[in-house]
Amino acid sequence: MNMFKFNFASDEEQSTDTVSSKDPDWLESQEVPPGDDNDEIIKNIFTECEQNSVACKETTVKYFSTVDVLNILRTEDDDLLKKQLAVLNADENHSDLQTAVYEGGLKIWECTYDMLSYIAESQLDFHNKNVLDLGCGAGLIGMLCLLKGATCTFQDYNTEVLKYLTIPNVKLNADEKYVSKSKFYSGDWGSFTSLLNLENEEMRFDYIFTAETIYNVDNYPKLHDCFKNLLKQNGEIYVAAKSYYFGVGGGISLFEDYLKSRTTFKSKICWDSSEGLKRQILQVLGKQTKTAFFIPISDSLMGF
């Protein structure tokens, strides 16, 4: 097995990831119910975890401390449950990512905040729109869209991330009517796309947002097919990522090249970072869409 580190100086902390030379066994997608508020772990999250918030202009998104959630899972008495939680295994190995086992959902990555800021500054209309937060992690992007009037589907690779972080965060921000407008799915993108099976154009998504998910070039075909099969004809996709992921090989330029090779989509950079490790937001549209590209937003306008 090869070990590598993400060299992200501005992320919370650097840690290692294990990559296997074998073809990984990806988890099958499944819908995750909103959960039982009487679950002891859920109750502890609401009573013991610090609440943080990020102001996105007139909208404030609240979320539980990921460190506190992890500590609650660490101290769980059910040893069998603890063995089943991939996030704890990754934590024990000081790893932010373990390919096909744990895909980093319990950490809020830097480009998530870029996307929040971009949405806050843009003129995107979310009223009665159908949104997918793909690779959602804590779910901050989807929650902002939800609070702006959208119906939102949250997808993350690991069920425990959705159960113990995403769903509690949604409940923290919104009353039951908002929670009922949300759906949650775990598992691999390939099986997620098949599970939704959205042949009806009206059931597809107006917007798909994804942040820090293009680090693994091997997953580009599945991500592309997810976009192709789940986006409305005139829908829009926004991809926030670093220009290059050291030690992994993915990045914005490589993903743009892949999109060009498949000929289904056209893309354009709609935001560039002005300092630090280069970060960008890519707007992706279908080749046949009537939707126009946005004029790029200046970095000086971004920020909370």
C-alpha cells in the first residue's frame, strides 16, 4: 500500500490517506432516513456539541462542530457500532481519506466556504428549485440552498456522516417542513445515479453543487455520468476545488479536460482565488442548454 499526504496548508490539518492498488469495493447507495431524535448519540450531539455558524450575507448557516461529533462517536459504549464506523477507523489511522472506505465527509474542506461565498454573491434563484449537494459532508452548501427556498438532496459516501452530522445540521437550521423537503443518500456515485433513476426531466436537478470531490481521477467517469443522468437540460453544475491535489493527481484543469473529452458538457471558470494554494469554481453546463455562463465573480467580492 502507498501512503501520501494532502499538502493543503490552509486546511485544518494535514493527514495521510491509504490507497490500495486493487480495484476498491465501493459501497452501494441507499437512502438514509432523517433518523430518530431519541437515538442516544443524536441526543448527545444536540446537547453536547458546540454550534458554529457561517454568515452568507443575509442567510446564516449553523452547524455542529465536527470535532465534537467525532469525540461523541469515539466515546460511544457500543463497541460493535464503533467497529462499523469507517470514520473512526480513519481517525485511528490519522487519515482524512481511505479510498472506498471513508471519503472525508466529517471534515469541512476549504472549498466548501468558497462555494458558500460564491452562492451568497451570485444571483442564483433557488425558489422552488431542486438542488443536489453531491459529496455533501456537513451539508453546508445544501443547507444554504434549502434556506433560500430550494428542495435539497444530500449525498455523501458514508452513512454515518449523514446520520450523525448532515441530518443533525439540517435539523439545527430548519423546522420540520424543511427537513421533509430533504432527502439523504449514502454510497458510491455510480450506484447513487442508478438508484435515483431520474428518467423524468421534471424530477432532475436544477442545480448540482460539489466541493473538493475531484481529487481522484478514477472517479471522473462516475461523476460525469452522475451529472449527465441527474441534471435538467437547462440545469447548472458548480464544482469547487483546488487547481491540483498533490499526491493524488486530480484537479480543476484535469477535470475540465475530462469533460471536454466526453463532449456532453461545456465549462468555464467562474471564480479564482487570488492568494494561497490556487482554488477555483467551475461552472458546468450541458452543450445543448439555453443557460448562459455567468460573468466571473471577482475574488475581491467574495468572503464573509
